Amino acid sequence: MAQPAAATPTLLARLIAEVFGTFVLVFAVIGTALYTSSLTGPLGVALVVGLAVIVAAYAVGSISGGHFNPAVTLGVAIAGRMLWKDVLPYFVAQLVGGILASSLLLAIAAGGPSGFLTKVRAGGFASNGYGAHSPGGFDLLSVILVEVILTAAFLYVILSVTAPGSTTAGFAPLAIGLTLTVIHLIAIPVSNASVNPARSIATAIYGGSDALGQLWAFILAPLVGAAIAGITWKTLLGRAARA
């Protein structure tokens, strides 16, 4: 007997899934950066962000597509893989999830040892940055290049492994999470690794005036990288994927 077709999730269900997934991602990566990276270095943060994406994507990816990132949503829309009318609601849901995560991390830090909250806020609250606020002292051009290039590469992987007929469909979250780990290993010394405007906004609001002043770069660069990937993937690979 034929199985009934699965019902398409409502927009509300998809937005709740995006809030949840972005919350998991930001809480995991920023929590590790704030509380554990002094023991593990960048490797611990990179592994955690990859694992968080894998877990969240397997949990709710079937509901919302598992974007958890405005850059991903933009690239997917440009590639023709989602409705444009859903883009702004997705952006809002992702910002809500990210800000909720960083706000709760701030509340946890407030209960830390004497001076801990002041220390993490003075250090930028794991915000992204360039120049004096780059972990490795990289300038604005280097930061923009790494964010654009790596976000575009990230979108290429996402669009390819989730394309209709992909032989890796069941393993898509694993491929995406491992890619994000590699991206963070490259980008943490340069920009503290954004590739996700929701993550950057969530930390900059608690990172002080310098973090807020540099935030524009970590909104613009990932969106540009995503747009490049969406346009070029659709043109160069989209037809082959459909075939």
C-alpha cells in the first residue's frame, strides 16, 4: 500500500525549528569560545560548531531545511531552492535564536568567578573583528576575503549535498558540519570565524562598541559570499543537479 505523502511543515513550525537550530549552534560555539577555548584552543571551538550543526540539522533539518544562518537562507533563495517570501521570516527567527543563546550565556557568565563577566565582555564576548580585534591581527581586507570565500564554499557544499537526487542526501548534515569545522579552523585566527550574520550579531550586542562598530563587515561579507555561491551554483551546477 502506498504511504501517504508527508504534510509540508507550516511556516510557524519552520520558524520554530530555525530558532531552535540557531540557538543550539550559537550556544554551543560561543559557550565553548567563552568557557573552554582557553583549554582547547581553536580546535575545540571548530569541533563543537561542526557537531552542533550536525545535531541540529538531524533534529530539525527535515522541518525547516536546517539553515540556522541568514547567509545560508539567502544563498538557498538565490539558488531557487526556497520561496523569497519566507526569507525575511527566516532571518528574524535566526536572529531570535542567536540572541537568545548569547543572552543566556551572558546570564551564565554573570554567575562566574569574580571579574569573569567583566573579562569576557572586555574581550569582546567572542565577537568577530578585524585589525586589533582580529585574533591574529589580520586587516579588514583579509577578513572580508576569508569571510566571502569561506561562506561561498560553505554554500556550495550545502547546495550540492542537499540537491534533489544527491547520493549523499542522508549524510548531508554530516558533510555540512564537517565543512563548518574546516571553515572555523581556517577563519578563527583571521576573523574569529563568522560566516553567519546571526552569530555575529548575537555576540556583538554584548561585545562593546568596538564589536558593534565592526559588525557591518560580518553581516555584509557572509551575505556577499552566499549570493556569489547562490548565483554561480545555480548557473554552473543547478542544471546538472536537476538532470
